[in-house]
Amino acid sequence: MHKKVVIVGPAYPLRGGLSTYNERLCKGLLDQGHQASILSFSLQYPNILFPGKTQYSTEAAPDGLAIHTGINSINPLNWIKIGQHYKKVKPDVMVFRYWMPFMAPCLGTIARIVKRNGHTKVMAIADNIYPHEKHFYDQICTNYFVNSMDAFITMSQSVLNDLKTLVPQKPSQYIAHPMYDNFGALMDKTAAIKALGLDPQFKYLLFFGFIRKYKGLDLLLSSFAESQLAQKGVKLIIAGEYYEDPQATKDLIKTLQLTEAVIERNDFIPNAEVATYFSAADMVVQTYLSATQSGVTQIAYHFNKPMLVTNVGGLAETVPHNKVGYVCEQDTTSIAAALNDFYDNNRGEAMSQAANDFKKAFSWDTIINAITA
């Protein structure tokens, strides 16, 4: 039976992985014949709390999606107004994206009001239960949100385990992060390298996405230096906007004598350029210090790219070791050994084929069927 579904979370003109996910989920629901729309934010973060340059996309709006920008994350009167409106609209399901405790008061309040209509089911897709960066208010806010929900989907087993400690009685299910298939087709590698203005005589590793402490870029740089791959014609592309002071990273690059071997493209990478960066890379590297799951992994799968990840959170669940890539411990020796093995033993083609085979497990239909069930 087709349902009326409202996804609650960031969407265009807000940019970033959450927006990309919500828009792709909405398209998947529409493709299955459901009536789907997105309720997004008129104010997501006050500027003082946003670490990047801008929260807004400069690209065109996605085609065919109904996106309503209505939630003000810091205005309780707005939460009541939004809640009362959707209480009257009576969707069958409202799917709340939950990624940080700061959003718990507004999302939890809206959910509580809407479900008073006795019809609408409210559920969460939880990226995290406990955030990467800790705050004094995390526990009370998280409790407020999870107790407002009827059911949950998590995208890693570790998040499901966290959730079970808070609300063991509520229906919950782990479903792996679906594959991002909305960034265009794989390009010829040499053409992609030239499009980025890089030298096709070199080989390239890719670190992609917002740069934050928990993503372990310093660990990757130290491991890359230890691998001595720079002397073998391998360079590292760092593509993404800093969400912290970049000076420590830039100083480390100089200290490790990697200035010529590291290419920094430190702006937000628009959707139209994602395919170029991934197509240019031999392997995608994610040396995270903490993690639940990662959208970067699911972009890499779309482009059949081998991956190196650290053994944290849900990353190891989605990257079969020595098949699609490497699952390494959080130390430079383990990571450097994997980097050398990849190039010394020409693992790229076999791992790329394995990625192409394995990615069939990450269907959007799987998560959509779970939502409607």
C-alpha cells in the first residue's frame, strides 16, 4: 500500500551529505509510488554555530521534489506551529533524520505534537545517537528525542547498540547506508585527472569531505609519509572544506615534507564535481578516529573505488577487508603497510571489480521497504 511520507531534515537549498541523502530518499519513495515530500529548515544552524563558509548550495534545485523550508531550529514557537500544521495534514509516516543532539528539542517537539492526531507514525533514521564531539547537553537532548519516536532505523550496528541502551523496547533495525548513485557516471581516469588540472603522470589517493578532527587527516598524512609512496609517484588529494582551524594540518604537511605530494582543494565540492574527484582517484582513504557510517564510502561504491578505512564504528561493516579494500587499525604502520600493498601488488583492478559486485547490497529499496513496513 502506498503511503504519504514526509522526510524531516535538511534539503535544498541547504547543502551537504544529509541534504543529498534526504533528496535521494525522497526520489526513491516517489519511484515506488508513494506520496513523498521533505520538510527542511528555514534556519538550520545559527551562523555562530556553523563551522563552514556557507550552509547553502550554489547549484540548481533537484528536479521533481517537493521541499518545504519551514523549521527554525532555535524558535520553540515555530516548532509548535510546524507540529500543529502536520498534525492536521496527517501524513502516514514522518521520517526524522537525527544526527546531533542540538536538533533534538525542535525535532522531538514537532514529533510529539504531530503524533497526537492518532494517525501519523513518527520514526527516525539515526546517523548517530551520541555525537562525535561531546557536549554537556547530549544525554538529556538525546533522551528527549528518542522517547518521542515510534521506531528507528540506524545505518550502523554500533549506533543500533547505542540506541538499544536507551529504548530497548522500541522497534529498531540496522540497515546499511544506501549507495549514492546520484553524482553522475564514472569518468575516464586520465580525463578526470586533467579536468582537475593535475599531472596524469602521477597516481592519486583521495581524502574527501568536510575536514574535522575525528576524521583523522593527521593520521593519514603521517601514514602517507611513512609509506614513502610520494617517492613512487603517488600524491594525496585532500578535497573538502575545513570545519576547523587548518593551520595545524598545513604545518604537519610541511613538517612531513609532503608539500609537493599533497594537493589541497579546500572548498566545499559541489555535486557536479564529485564524479571528477572520485574518477581521478585510485583509492579513497578514510582514516577516521571515530565513526558510525559514512556517505563517502557509499559514493566510492558508486564509482567502484577501492577503499581504506579504519576499524571504527560501522566502516568495517561495509568494506570487506582485502576484497573491496583495507580495514586498518588506527596506527601509521598498519595504514602505511596497506597503502604500499595496494600499489606494490597492483590491487586496484581486482578491488574495483569487488566493489562493483558488492555494492548491489546497498539498495535504496531496502531502506524504503523498512520505512513503510
